Amino acid sequence: MTGGTSAVQPSEADLEVVARQLGRPPRGVLAIAYRTPDGKPAVVKTAPRLPDGTPFPTLYYLTDPRLTAEASRQEAAGLMRGMTERLHQDPALAAAYRAAHESYLAERDAVEVLGTDFSGGGMPERVKCLHVLIAHALAKGPGVNPLGDEAVALAADTGLRGTAVPADWPSYAQYHPDSGERGSTDE
């Protein structure tokens, strides 16, 4: 199945893996929202307030080091700038990205209302953090967060397909059929 695995209560073993991935104890983990095809926790669903009461608006948090490194690589290559430009030029993309933002807020508010319209990743006006968008896309599966989907597709096409990303995740070329290439980050 492509992404969107059912969130499950984390076991102690899961939390130990996540702690090793993060290099610190995880905080406020409600569920494992996505496991990689090789079985590792990769996205956690986090409480809107941490145990000490601190607001934490990032509902989906990327933990797998392979995916966090790839998100950082994509950010360093300038992918966010091109995505943000496309948001301002493509009304359909902007509407789909806004719908992802609204879905994210509704899901977070169903856990606990923070009283903010900040979701994460720069949604809905810009692309600020691919880590958040990738986490959201993997947790929900393709078709919910269009720019997260593209970033996951690029990660799949650059060597993570079948290990950190589902083998059947759409390719980057499926999102950009006119690109003629596997997935340049120089958009």
C-alpha cells in the first residue's frame, strides 16, 4: 500500500527506535503515523501540546534519518523556492495545497485545539519545510498534500523507493510529465 498507513499506538520498542533516530527522547508521541517498507517508524503523530504544556503545532514529525537527510538535501537544492513560485502561478495547485493545510488543521484540532491557524511547512501560502510536508504526505498517502507528494516522489526516485518510501509511490515524472527528467531540484 502506498503510504497512509493507519496510525498505531507506539510500543516501547517503537519509542526506543524513534529516540535513536532523533538522538533524544521523543515527546508527545500519540502514534506511529507511518512505517517504512522495511518496518521502521518514520513519522510520528505528535500531540498539539507537549507533556509540559508547550504548544507543538507540528502534528506529523519526520523521524527516519534517511528521509530527514533527503528532505534536507532537497531543501539545500532549492526545491522549496520553485514550489513556492508554482503556488503563486497555479491556482489549482494553490487550492490543493490550501486543502491539505485545512485538513491538517482539522485533524490536529480533533486532538486538541491550539487556537492557531499555523499548520506547518509553510502551508498554505509558501513552502518552508519539506520535512513537515514529507511527513504529512507519508502519513496520509498520496493525494492529500500535493507538494509533499512530489517531495516523497523525488525521494523515492533518488534511491529510497522500497526502503524508506513505499515501492508503489508515484514517480516524480508522474507529477511533472513535461519535465523529461527523473526529478531535478532546480525548478
